[in-house]
Amino acid sequence: MTLFFVSAISIATVLLYGCVGEIITEKAGHLNLGIPGIMCIGTAGGCLGVSLYMGGLSSPAEDASWLLLVLISLLFSLVFAAALGGIYALLTVTLRCNQNITGLAITIFGSGATNFIMSFVDRTHFDFAGKLISSSLPFAERLGGFGRVVFGHGIFVYLAIAAAIICAIVLNKTRMGLHLRAVGESPATADAAGINVVLYKYVAIISGSAIAGFGGFYYIMDYIKGSWENAATIESFGWLAIALVIFVLWKPNIGILGAFLFGACYIVAFVIPNITPTQREIIKMLPYVVTIAVLILISIRKKREHQPPASLGLPYFREDR
């Protein structure tokens, strides 16, 4: 049971990064279906940072610093994911391209570019780097099962939780969050009130993309300890993260519990004994089924606080107001 909870939290962390990043983007009125590709490219950036750092050491096993490894990988992941998010912002905010088509193109590009980049990245020290990054707090084992579940994770798990909490506070308790929500609800009204709509959209999309990019890198370096096959698995988690946004009603703090529930549904398919591969795939569909049920429920109830931003998916042109 302890292993189940630890694994569920690990998968939940991947989803939580993508969910928080997408919530920030959608609060600005942009439906970014490019999140799966951005999570992929964030993975490539972080892995490249790990490769460059570890490759520059004469004896990686002895000289590697946990802090430098985490900081460098975070920086590279952030830059790569933010850059691809910036391209999406340029196309949808400045050039007012269709958000759905642009997002799908970003996902296809991000997945393909990740596979291309990873084919050149030196993965010699990934196994050691993965163990170093995923190292838990030193006292976790001494607390038994409780310690392994609560404290037995790498730094990226706690950063994801912190990101969700900070995002919720900023959106609901600060003037900046109020302005961002106003931009997502009615950009014309926000513009008339003196809010720089374009700036808020760019900042939200780029920062949301940067956060989402950490999810894929966490999966590779922490959950599977530096292993690599292709970007398909990370891309699938990206789609699940987008579904999670709807499930948690665009509330990042609830996203922590929602991500754990989705992670548990994903993991339970692998821990139930004596089930066929077909039954396993059916069980893995549960998060999507629950999301559809939530969509139907909020459509029936029509409570405004449970609805997406009013201008979600709609381009804004100042001269049209």
C-alpha cells in the first residue's frame, strides 16, 4: 500500500505541473493544447542541462553537486519550455492565429523536436543523475510508511505543490491575479480599465509553459530515474493534465487533490493482480470518464464560478472593441 501511494504521488506530480501551467494560461483566455509538446520540450531542455553539467565533471559520481544539478536542469527546462510557450504566444496573441490549431501544431513540433534533441544528448550519467535528483529527505526512512509517503520524494514533488499553492494565492488574493482573471473574462473591459492585456497574456502563457515543462523532466529524471525511450509517454501525460484542469474547475489548489486522484487511477491499473491488458487500458480511461462527467455536471448547474474564463479560445483585437 505504501508503494501504491508513493507511485500515485509521483504520477500526480507530473500531472500537477502540467495542470498548473495550463490553468495560468487559460486564466488569460488561451486554451493551450500545446501543453503536451511543451512538457516534452521542457524534458529535452532539462535533460540537456543534466548532460552538459555531468559531462563537464572529471568524476561525476564524486564531484556532482545536488544543488547545482537541480538548478541547472531547472534553468534549461524552464528556458526550453518558455521559448516554445513564447512561440505559441506570438502566434495566438500577436498574430491572432486559431488557438486550437496552433496548440496542436506546438504539440506535434514539441514531441518531434524532443525525440530529435534526445537522440544527440549524452545519457551516460542519467542513471546516477536521476538517483541524485530523486533523493528523498534523509529522515524519511526512519518514519516508516508515513515517512516514505510524505517525505520520501525528491525536491520536484514539493516544488509542484508549492507552485499550485502560490498560483492559487496569486490568482485569488492579489491585484495581479485579479487583472489576469479580468483579461480572461473580458479583455475588452480589462483594456478599457487600463490593464495591459497583451502583456498579461504573454506573461501568463510563458510562465505557464515554463511550469508545465518541469512535469516532463520530473517524469524522466525522478519517476523513471533517468531512463528514456521516446516522447510519447510524456505527451500522453500532457493530455491528461489538460483534462485535469477541467476536473478541478480551474482551481490550482484543488489541482493537488485532483492530480493525486488521477495518479491513483493511473497506477491502480498496474497493481490490480490478474487483469488482462485490455482491462488495464479500460481502467486507465477512468480519469477521462470522470472529466466528461464533470463537464456534463457543470454544464447543467451553470454556476459561474465553475465555468471556464468567458473569453477562453477567443482572439482579442483591440480595434474590435
